[in-house]
Amino acid sequence: NAGVTQTPKFRVLKTGQSMTLLCAQDMNHEYMYWYRQDPGMGLRLIHYSVGEGTTAKGEVPDGYNVSRLKKQNFLLGLESAAPSQTSVYFCASSFSSDRGQTYEQYFGPGTRLTVT
Amino acid sequence: RKEVEQDPGPFNVPEGATVAFNCTYSNSASQSFFWYRQDCRKEPKLLMSVYSSGNEDGRFTAQLNRASQYISLLIRDSKLSDSATYLCVVNTQAGSYQLTFGKGTKLSVIP
């Protein structure tokens, strides 16, 4: 099993350009998440999905859109990139919560995005 | 009060030393607790879950104190390969699938 994979691994964008980050998981997880990690800020949740066809906003959703058309894939889009979106983006997935139990999340290797 | 707080470190310890990290959380209703490890420029990886009775995995011991709302991680006989940032992670609210990550404590094990 590949676990959680992300493409691309690196990308440089100019302000105003758009791009889509792809996340795929082969663990049959219901839940998927997109985070960004910046120095001194820790991991912050951008958007998440609790199942195919559903998405919801996290802590820092502005400037991003997501889609979950297939259970195994979760896409993160930047419509008009800004320098403030320079960051490392991690995708994660987990089993659904069960009777109060929250399951651990498994992370992809990350995408390093620079917006100039 | 921040949701999950950790001492950022860095902790610089010699090989073979014992080192302890503490973490405090603000939501008394949280029920799920984890320690993750993150190597430089890599993704976070689960180190261990933290159970109410405390749990041990080799050289690593995790403890939970619900009354004081803190979690600890003890590493015995530190190895060079233990050098990493350790993230304290708590579920955002009872029954929630969302996790809140601490900013991490950096550990450097020195030869």
C-alpha cells in the first residue's frame, strides 16, 4: 500500500496563477484533510471532508477550494495564488470517528509551494 | 489559553539520556491524545497514542493526566535517531474527528 500520496512535491507559482494539489489514499479512509504548515505556526487545518462529495471549512479556508469527487482523492485548489500562501501543504486521512474515539491521521509527504 | 501548548525547546541532550516532554490542552472534554514525530522537511508520523492508564512502547512512555489536562512523553536511552520535533495532538472536541496539533518540541540528541 502506498498510504497517502501527494502531487506535486514542489511548485513555484507567480502571484495570481492557479493550481491544484492532488491527494490520494489507498487505505479506504472516510475522512481526508488539508493542512498548511508554516514556521512557528504549527499545522493549521484548511479544509476537510468526511466522505465522498462532502467538504467543510477548517481554521484557515480563505483563498482555497476543495473537492472530493472520489473517496480516495481530495483536491486542493488555489484560484489566484498570493505570497501569503507560500507554505508546506500536507494532506492526511483517517478512519471515521466511532463512539467518541478519534482515530489517528496519516499524512502524505507534503507539497512545498512558493508563490513569488 | 491556546488549545495545545508545548515547550518549543530545543532540547539538546546527550546520547543515552532520558528526556521528558510535557503538553497541556485546554478542552477538558478531549478524549483522544497522540504523540507524533516530525523529522526535518518530512511529514508528521504517529509515534504513539496516549491512553488513560498510560502506555509504553519500547523506550517511549506516554502518560495522561486528565485532572491537570496534560500529557507527557518520556524517552529513555536517547538515540541519535530520536532527533526530531515531537508534536502533541489532541482531538478538537469530544467525538470530533478533527485534531489540534501543538507547535512541537524540538529534540536534538548529541553524540
